Amino acid sequence: MMPPAATPRRCRDLSPDDARRRIAGGERAAGRFRVGAGPEVTFDDVVRGRVSFSREVIGNPVTLRSDGMPAYNFAVVIDDGLMAITHVIRGEDHVSNTPRQLLIYEALGWRPPVFAHLALVMGPDHAPLSKRHGATSVREFRERGILPEALVNYLALLGWSPGGTDELLPVEELAQRFRLEDVGRSAAVFDPGKLAWANRHYLKACEPMRLVTLAAPCFAKIGWLRGTLGEAGAAYLATVLPAAAGSVDSLAEIPARLSFLFAFDAGRTLADAGLRHELAEPGAREVVAVLAEELGERPALVDREAFRDVAARVRQRTGQKGRALLHPIRVALTGEGSGMELDIAVPAIDRGAALPAGAGLAPIPACRERAARVAAARRAGSTAWCCGCV
């Protein structure tokens, strides 16, 4: 431990009368705590063990600055002492403050608290965690879609282990298992990937209506939530959010998984070179045309059985099966080349299309309408489609 910068100590032995005279003459004065000769200042740190400091290293710390404001080491002792603080748990960068504070406690005749100095948390580059590593406040993590229980659970694992094989535990159980004596001395590295893993776990376990409440700001931000979310809109989201939450790392990623509901656009689908090329594959054009015909003659596909029935009819009429059947259906109805299972996504589309105006959600085009638009666009551009141009 390096000693603090040396001070001249010219005023250490001034008499009170001389000090008052100089202050009256306009000189600015600071108050210092006189650290006399004596043994090392020693304390037992819960994390670091027995720690000792030479009084030469401690110096004569400032207690009152020349502007009249109390210095940190003096103010914190007064504050903690008056509040009867029993344990001070802080970063290891405060270790050197502890002997100064202990001497002030002793001078006041107060019993000092128990001290525990934790190793600093490092970023992935093993430099002290800071803004340049990303989010560093609770608000920022909340805005990024990290659930409170995921953040608490992950932070508990930085420098400490609950023992056993389970790392993700309810807060109550973490509190029961936690002991300061088990905290490690080595610096922990903040791993965004492991935080995402913990958050993914809690998103999957999240109760559907709570998930609606937590995800609503994400939908409002991009215009998919309009005004107040109605009862019907909330009930609908509660049926689709769990399927989306099971494959994302944060709440902020959920809207992208549900863009097939709210952001479908046949023109944009066919403007995508990759999707247009896939729909130009042999048999794909016929699948889209027959799908549009079948949907035009059927009620909404509000459940898995209804979707499977129409898919079977398209298979019978076109002879296509497997990917050759289902992929053109996916592109035509969702506008995407991949996503959640079709027997979940397709019924979600038609249930969403049937929502009343007061649901509070952006309109969702029905499957019948989507297939008709894609088929019409295909017919309008039949020359390009036939030659496979992209």
C-alpha cells in the first residue's frame, strides 16, 4: 500500500491561539486528524482477513476542508455512527480509508462496524467495469429488458457461489444461503452472455400477464401499442408472448419475434430478393395460389387444427409436402423465412385480426388477406417470377 502524498505538517503543532490569530488575519484553514505514534492499525475484514496499516502510511487525514465542508472519512463515520450501522460492505478501493475511519471511531469512543471489502467487478476485457462496457445502472438494465430477478440472481453470482448444482435460485433462497464469509477475494468478470442466459431462464418462467405488463413499453415504443391496452388486447398478448419469450435474451427482443403479426407487408416481402427467389421455386407459386383459394373459402384459422386442415388441403391439391409445402406458406402468411412454429404463428395471426378496435393494439391483417395480397402480387409480376429473376 503506497503512502499518501506527504504534507508539510508545518501547522501540526500550532497553539489554538496562533491558529485563531491566523484565521482572523484572513488565512484559510483546514482541520486535520492528528495521528500520533503507535502500533499499526489492524482490523479483521470479513472477506480479506486480517489487514494492518502503518501509521506512517495513514498520515494526518483532513476532517474539515478549508471551505468548511467535512471530508469524506470524517463525515462517513459521523453518518454511520449516528445511524448505528453494524456492517459496512464496499469495494476494495476503500480499504485504505478504513484505518483512518477506525481511528476517528476510537477518538469518538464509538464501536466501529464490521468491514467487508469486496473485489471490484471487471469488464470482459478485465478492466474495471465502467460505462464503456455498456449498461451499469439498474435503469439501463431495465430499459434493455432485463428482468429484476435475473439481474439480482446474476449479481449474486459475481464473486460468490450458492453451492450445489443450481445457480439460478429464488431471491429468498439466495438470501438464506448467502454468507459474507463465502465471498471470494478475486475480482469477478461481468459476463453479458451469462446475464442473458439468466434472463432467458426467467423470461421462460414468467407468468403470461406479467410478461404483458413488462413488454408493453417495448410495443408502445415502436407504435404497436396504441393508447391504453384493453382487456382483449392484454389477453391476446398473454397467449402469444410466452412463445416469443422462449427464444429471446431480453424483453427488448420480443417485438422482433412478433413482427410477423404487426409489420406484415406483402410488398416488402416480395421486395426481399431472398424471399422472392424462394417463392419462385418449382411448386411454390402453386402452393401460394391454392393457399389463397382455400383461405378464401374457409373461416379464420384460429387454432392448430384449422391450420393443419388447410395445409393438408393444399398438400392434396398441389402434391407438395414437407419444406416445399410449408415454406411457401410461411413466407406468404408471415412475410418471413423463419420464425416460430406455423401451427402457433398462423392461429395467432387470425386471432389477432379478430381483435376489437378497443384492444389497444395495431391492426393485424388476417391470413386470408395476406395470402390474397401475395398471390395478387405474384400474378402482377408473373413474368419475373416465371424466369426466376430476383
